[in-house]
Amino acid sequence: LFKKTLFKNSEAPFVMELPIYRNPGIRVILRHMWGKGSHYLKKMGGVILVASLVIWALGYFPRNVEYSRDYEQLISLEQEKDAEHAEIQIAKLSQQMEMERQQHSYIGKLGMAIEPVIRPLGFDWKMGISLLTGFAAKEIVVSTMGVLYQADPNAGEGSASLQERLREQVYTEGPKAGTRVFTPLSGISFLLFVLFYLPCVAVIAAVGREAGNWKWAGFVLFYTTAIAWTVSFVVNQLGTLLQLG
């Protein structure tokens, strides 16, 4: 499509002599696999760690949050009641307190600011924050969700702990209050967005350097994000219309 519109030019025939292909030996395969794998882990391990720490800090501060209810007093009152009933109520109050604290944190305010843009896609503000951090590297999307949804830090990113947290998420306000955030439809829409938007910031930087003009880097950023938003929007709206959610 771009060759017929933006990059219209006559193409000269290109001929290149290729060497004879041979099946690589097992030692060569293992050596290349080890080199590439270790390089990736060294590079991405640091990026994911730093990004997770930044996300945690933005979600942890500020600490002087004004809650809508006196949760500490309510929890202390529940502790004086029947042990079994109190344990359930205390867990609910603690969860409500944590959700309200996150909404008033720095990352919560940022997520609330971008939520109107991603709401038509079936996303909440936490999913939006995960997508923003994915600009650094898509591998960070899952670790960000683990931090925001308070997954068990002793469990892996693909463990049942994070899965259970995602299943428990419900909208607390608005027309969807009480309904689940994660449905098969919103999950597919989210996966499609992650699939289509830009790979990472390093790719954008490479495009700018190779093209010799940073406007092309900006174009790639806008173009891939627009495609991702459009695809997710169409899937979510069609699924909602057909009641597939």
C-alpha cells in the first residue's frame, strides 16, 4: 500500500549471489542460541526490573490519601465480631481500601486521564497503564498488570495468582458498575491491541536513525497505534453488538 502511495518509484532489479546452504551443526546452533538468549535476558531483564520499580513507585505514592470511608475503623470493628464472618468482611474492606488507594495514586491519576480514549475498546485504566509501559518493551505489559492488580509476588507472571486477580476485577462505578472487567471479548481486544501497536521504543529510535528524519519515527508511532486502536475498537464494538462478551 505504501509503495503505491508514499514511496512511488521505479525499482531496479537486484541480484545477489548467495552461498551454498548447509545444515548447521548442533554445536553451532547451541552456541548461537546461548549467545542470543543471554544477550536478550541481560538487556530485557534490566529494563523489566527498572520499569516494574517505577510502576510500583507511581502506584505506591502519595501515601496521604483521603479515603471515602474510615476503613481502619471499620476493620477494627469487624475484628471484634465472629472470627469467620469478620475474616471475610475484613478481606473485602482491605480490598476496597487498596482499590481506592490505587485510584488516588500517581499512576491511578494517569490511568484515569487516558481512560476515556481506551474505554470504547473495553479497557479500564489499569489496562491502559499496562499498554503505556509496553512502549518500553511489550514484555513489560504482563509484569505491569501483576503490579497493578496486586498479584502474588511469589508466583510467576503466568500463574493462577494473576489469573485469579484478573477474574476478580469488576467496575466500581459508571454504567458498568458491578460487571467484570475481563471478559473473553475484552481479552481478545486487549491481545489484538498489544499485537498491532509498536514493538518498542527501540524500534522507533531505529526508524528515526535509519530514515534520517524523526518525522518517520513519529509516523510509525502514530500509524501502529492507530491501527491497534481501530482493530480493537471494531472487534469490541462488533462483539458487544452481537452479544459475544
